[in-house]
Amino acid sequence: MSELAALFDREQDALRCPYPIFDELRTEAPVVFDDGLGAWIATGYEAARTILRDTENWSSKSPTSPGPRESAMTTAMATLSQEPAMAEAFEKMLSGRRTAAVLLNADPPEHVRQRRVVNAAFRPARIREMEPKVQQRSDELIASFVERGSVELVSEYAVLLPMRIIADALGVGDDDLLMFKQWSDDLVIPIGNAAPSVDQVRDFITSTQAFADYFSDRLEQRAQDPHDDLLSDVANAELDGERLTHAEQISMCQQFLVAGNETTTKLITNMANRFASEPGLQARIDADRALIPSFVEESLRFEAPVQGLYRQAKHDVTVEGVTIPAGDHAWIVYAAGNRDGDKFECPNDFDPARENAREHLSFGNGEHFCIGAGLARAEAQVAVEAMLDHLPNLRFATEHEPAYEDSFILRGLKTLHLDFDPVG
């Protein structure tokens, strides 16, 4: 279908509202094959949940892209590998990728063992301990623009809050936040972008190596002098009596930095966008703040920051009556499952009091359920309270022009210009 091709080509109209495309696919069948993507697409809630929970038949080793769609990336890498200035970074990056299946792209039993290493950092008690710091960071950011009555929310708040919190958790401080953000932007270039340019791939490789160099030094320091931070946990972690390999440590840190800010940035932005899009909604939540947790969950359901990830069939496997051959990939579309009418009543309506909103798929499901979900929820609730307390009557500024990130997997506005009423 032409609309689906437009989505994979990252045309703005399709990125702005992909949900009718998903609805049409689901109406046809909850699991269908798409030649353009070179993969199966699971849009039904039960189909998606079944695949995500079935680690016996499905592998997570290529979660962000199916093999057939990597040709542009592979071609660009082949070109860059011939550049003398890129040769060392290219080889180091490939070496790390060959040896480091970690968390997101690891299968059991390795995945289970690896999560045990870092589970303590994301337990509810640890998240509660972090909440005063989240509140402090939020207050600092709000103070920098609250008197203006206007804000570009993405760059001035939604990016900086989760970036500062994950930097605090890692134990690396604020000095390098802009560099971290640049690395994060470059590292997600291949995600949901089947045709990156040579320059984009150069940035990806360069940032991959710069990230590895930066964190290698700090991991070595923490191995010698541990602190009470996530970086020390990784540097000194042991699995079955053996330290994590260097490649595993770097990959783990990379996932924490990228996943710890990209998705939460998009969630915060989507919530503010929802307030501006629906007059009266912010006042309703302000009048009944017990709705805040449900509002966060409904925001996750309605606009999944990660639209979906891939799995690869280990064996021939049947899902919803469709047999998928061993070796084939499937794109598990969280965003489509989240709007399946068989699971959610009136799924295309935003309902902040929806009773089963928390059953969304936006954090995944099963063994690979997002380890940072608790922290993301805590940051999101702080952000909502900040909007209610300090940014009342959020509305689009005249210069706001909605443009979405250049990815069909990561969903978020590039900018969000808002006005709000002065407080006090």
C-alpha cells in the first residue's frame, strides 16, 4: 500500500499520523508480510504480545532493523571503510558490534543474567530515592524560561530533564550534556531510517567511537575507584564470576544513555503536545491530580515513543494463523497494538481515565520489558506536575510548525513552541 511505503520513506504526512495506516493493516490481518520492509508486520495487540513473550521462537538480536533493509547502511559503511581517516573508528565499531549482544539485543539466558547486573539500579526503592533529584532538575529548567510565558519545550526542557537524570545516574555530571545529546542523536540514525546518507553514517560511526573512548576511560576509573552510581555497577559487575567484557560494558552504557533520554524526551513532548491540542484537558488534570498517573499511561498508549521493534524467527512459527518461516523478521508495532479496538475501547480517543491504559505495549512486554520504565514514569509525572504548576493554559505558539523526527520507529516532534499564562 502506498501509505505504508510513505511511512517507511519517512514522509512527514505519514509520520505525523501513521495510525490510519496501522488500522488498515490490522483490518487486513493482525500479521502480514510487506515486501518493501522485507519483514512481517504485527499490528494486532494479541499478536504483538504473543511474539514479545515467546523467546523460545523469537530472537531479539536485531531489534532495530531487519536484515533486508540494511543495504543503504551497508553500502555507506563500505564507502567509508575506504577513507583512511575512518578506518580505525570503523574497525573498532565493528569489533564491538561483533562481541556485544547486551540487554536490548541479547537473548536468554544471557539477557536474564545481564539484567541481574543492573536490576538494582532501577528497582522502585532506588527510583523513589531519585525523585527529589528529578524534581530539583525539573525546577531548575522551568525557572530558566517560566517568566517568558513561552518555551520551545523540546530543547529547553524535554531533552534536558531526562539527559541530566541519566547523567546523574551514570555518575558523569552535567559538563558534557551537549556532547551526550549529539552522540545520542547520531547513534539513533539507523533506527527507523532505511536509507541514511553517507554523512549520517559517518556521524554514526564517529560518535560510536567517541562514546566508546569517553566511557572506556571512566569505566576504568570506576573499576579502580567505585562510586555509588550506575557506571560503577557496570564496571564492577560479574556474571557467573566473570567481569563483563569491555564491549559489553560499552554497549550497556550506550543503551542507558540513549534509551534513558530519547524515549522519555518524546514522552514529555507528547504529553505537552496533548495539552496544547485538547483545550480543557490540562485544566481537567489540574482539577483532579489523581489522574496524573493514568494520564501518563494513556499518553504512552496513544503516542508510543518507540513505535515498535523487531524480532527474528528462530524456527518456523505460527502466529494468529500465519506461519512465519525461520529467519524472517517481524516488526512488532507497539503503536498499532495500542490502538487495537479488541483491547482498548474507542482506541483512537484520548481518555486520561482509561482503566486499562497501563496495559499498553509502549515499554514492550515479557522478558524484554523496558528496564527503565519506572524511571521514565517518575520523570513523566514530575514533568506533568511542572506543567500544571508553572505552565498553565499551554497552547501552540504562532511559530509552531509540527515536524516529526526522521524515523518511523522513534516518534517525536523535533520542536514544540508553546505559550502559557503567567503564574502569580
